Amino acid sequence: MATKDPIRKLLAGIPPQPFIWAPKGNVVIMQDKVVEAGADLDEVRAWVEAVGGQEDRTIPVAGTHRGTSAVPKPVGRRYYVVPEAALSGDAAA
């Protein structure tokens, strides 16, 4: 049964972030790319969680005199960890 799934289509069209670790079988999609695509973030978060994914954020890093270090900052960059099968439509969600 083919159902229209605009969030899956939108997320599948956004290139995954290769520099953030994700469990095997998952991809990372940056939230700023989802915002650029004009998606409703609450709907995207609900969809991601419904297919077994999660929302997360990077650890904030700030420059110092001697390089970089992890220091408390207001927020890191948000991203979604999404099962690859959900993006291909193979997930039973």
C-alpha cells in the first residue's frame, strides 16, 4: 500500500551529514537543512521518533587562544538520527 509521506520524501532529499557519528543503519540530517527546506520541525521530530529515530545536538565548541575546547555554550547544532530504512520506505512504521 503506497501512502504519500511528504516528511520521508523531504528528509530523503537532504544529504546526510557524514561527519557526525550515528549507529550503523542510521544517518544524520542537520536540522538547519530541514528549516531551509521549509518543514515544520514539530512534525519532523514526531515523524523521526515514530520511525525509531531521535533528535540530538552537537557538543558546543568554542575557539580559544590555544585551539578549541568543549566549553559550555547556550546550544549545539540540532540534528536528527534517522534509520536509513525509514528514508527508503522499507520501515514498517
